[in-house]
Amino acid sequence: MSNPPATQYSISLDVTLDNVPGVLGRLCTAIGDAGGNIFAIEGFVAKGRELERDIVVNCSSVDHQQEVVVAVEATEGVVLEEWHDRTFRMHEGGKIEVLSLCAVGDQDDLSMAYTPGVARVCNAIAADETLADEYTIRKNTVAIVSDGTAVLGLGDIGPKGAMPVMEGKALLFKEFAGVDAFPICLDVNTPEEIIETVIRLAPTFGGINLEDIAAPGAFQVEEALKEALDIPVFHDDQHGTAVVTLAALENALRLTGKKMDELTIVISGVGAAGVAIGKILLGAGAGKVIGVDSRGAVYDGRDGLNAWKQWFAENTNPDGLQGSLSDVMHGVDVFIGVSAPDILTVDDIKNMNTDPIVFAMANPDPEIKPELVGDLVSVMGTGRSDYPNQINNVLAFPGIFRGALDARASDITENMKLAAAKAIADSVSDDDLTATNIMPSVFDRSVSMRVAAAVAEAAQADGVSRLH
């Protein structure tokens, strides 16, 4: 099944049309016959012998873009002057910039912002380093650190290839929580090099967001940095995913009436995200969790488990189930996928308990396409924005860091993550909660503020806040 036309493959067509009856209709028909979906046409009044128009068309792939372009070029009475891929155009020159917070319009401004006045602030911080959290960008700045080894579903594409994702993350931090974040993409070969580099960079930042680092190195990096630094360290692929997954599950349970402690949950993918999801679900009281990776069910005693999968094995799958994903899907209440596309089948879902809950969150292509599921599931969620119930980290990480920075937290604790999940879930009222609306909109800015408040309160309760 091919993907439907979507904005991420949209193109902008600059066309000149003969101003005679039928030309615009032929152009629209040609685009439609080629499978393109017209998203926007610049408004116009027909005057003169020719019309210049800009038409935005959603396509389904790069190859499909070319098919639409060829169809436009072949339309009688239409000249294609220029076209571009709108996603690439958005990324030209990057997506973020540095802005000044104060004016330097005269000598007085300069003497305070820089020399000689700045020396007074430097000396104050040298005498009491905690003042750096008040009088430098540390108060509101997070480093987004990646080595580019596990970027989205693209794999190891290197630090430069990772930059557009980290820039996008910085954009979301600012848009949704007012946090200044900056991409730090590292050309390194080992987890130890990441650890050493971040420790050296840490004085500049109030928090560290680890991103797209391959497991098991991601676990090693996070554990070492949490131990070494006195600022929040948060691997979003692990904990951000876990937080939004728990929030989605809590709301799905509100709909189905099932109880957390009675659930049997299968997690497909036992990497960074899968292990963190298992841990947060166990902390929330989940009844039985079973993990499945590329070699089958994870169980205590299986050969070849790294230290983190071994922890997972010791704390999950109490019956020691073995076999493939299909083998362990019988009688399951919840499927959570953070693995690979198209590995869950319709028969697997039919083998689940009544009112099954399926979160197929592999990106960009889910473990099973929602079109195949129909009425077989009670609640279906994915990681994509073009399906209902998008389970998206953007609901979590901006507010989590906003709350941690506001509380001057030295760490992000399990209780802070649980508080974030509850704040997200509670953002959907009983009146608004439906099978296709279990998550708040990612564009609801109030969600981040609710998360921030809950996280800051939990930081105080856990004793990791430096505010009195």
C-alpha cells in the first residue's frame, strides 16, 4: 500500500497559464490524475493574456513529485517556470538563529554589556558559581547532543546528517516552552568520547538533552553524565518516548475501563526507547510486560543480552515466554511498538484480548498501518501526525526541561517523569476523550506549561530543586 500524499513531500509549482477557458481546469485534472493533492492555489483575478500562479501540491514520495512535475509540464496552455520541494526550502540556511536580548546602542550600553562592566559580573560568578544560573544563558539553555548514530528511522547517518533533526528539536524547545536550545553534533567514535566532550561543554548549559545515540551506547552515556554532572541529563529517545507512551496508555485505559495492574503488555523493540518504556510502565504499576527484539522474546537467561537488556529481562516476562512476536501476542491487552515497520499482522491483533490497545510508533512507517486495523482494536495510536492519536515526544520534552530549569533541578527523577505523563494525560478532558482523541494536540501550548508546573513540583518533592 503506497503512502497517501502528505505535506512532507509537498512541492510548490510556479506556473504561467494561458488566460483562456479550461486551462486551469486541465492543470488541476492533470495534477489529480497523477495522484497529487492540491493543497493551495494563490488567489487571483484573471486579467491579461497570461496568469502567473503558485500552486502547492502534496505528493507521496520523491518519485511521485517527479511524476506530478512531468504531468504539469505536459499540460497544454501551461508553462512550468520553476518548482521546489517545500521541505528542503524550509531547511535552507537552517531553522534557528541567535538573537540579542539587549540593545547596544551607545557607549553606556557597551560598558555594561561588555568591558568594563562585564568584569563585575564575571568576578561575582567566580566567587559564587551558582550565580551563573542567574546571570548567564545557563538559566534557560539546553544542549541537544547527538553523534548521529541512530537518527529517526534512518540509522547511522553521522553528525552532519543529524543536524536538521537537532535544529528541529531546538525549534520545538523554543516554540513550545521558551527554552533556548542549541544542537551539538559530535564527530566521535565511542560513547566515552561523547561523555568526555559533554562534561567539558557542560559549564555553558543548564541541561543536556541526549538525542539519536545508538543503544547500548546511549545508556552508557546517560548514566555516566547523570553521575558526573549537577544539571539535568535527559535522553529523549528513552524517557520522552516513555512519558508520552504512559500518558497515551493512561487515557486509553480511561476509555476501555481496563486496569494498569491487570494488563499484559508486549513491547516490540528493546533498545533505548523500549527499555525506558518498560521501566516507566513498571513504575506506574503495569501487571505484566514482555519485550521482543529482533531475536524474539527477551527473557532472563537468554544469551547475548547487554547490561540494560539484562535488567529488562530480570524485571519483565515473569513466565519466561520465548519465541517470535506472533508467539507472545496471544491474550495480550496492549501492543507498544518502537521497532520496525510492518512486523505486526492482522492475525496478531486478532489473537489479543478483547478491546485491544495498539500503539504502533515506529517512524516514519508504523509496525502496522492503521488502514489494516479497522474495527479490530479499541484504541490505535502511532507516531505520525497524519493519523489520529499521535504519540509525540514534543508533548513531553519542552515542558520537562522548562520545569527542570525553572526549579533549578540537578536531575530529572522518575517521579518527575511520572508527573509529566499525568499532566499530559490530564490535558484531555473526559468530554474530549474518544478512541481517536486520547492525546492533546501538539500545538496546544498550555500542555507544556502544565507539564512544566508538574515537573517543577515533583523536583521540589524529590529534593533535587536548588530553589528554596
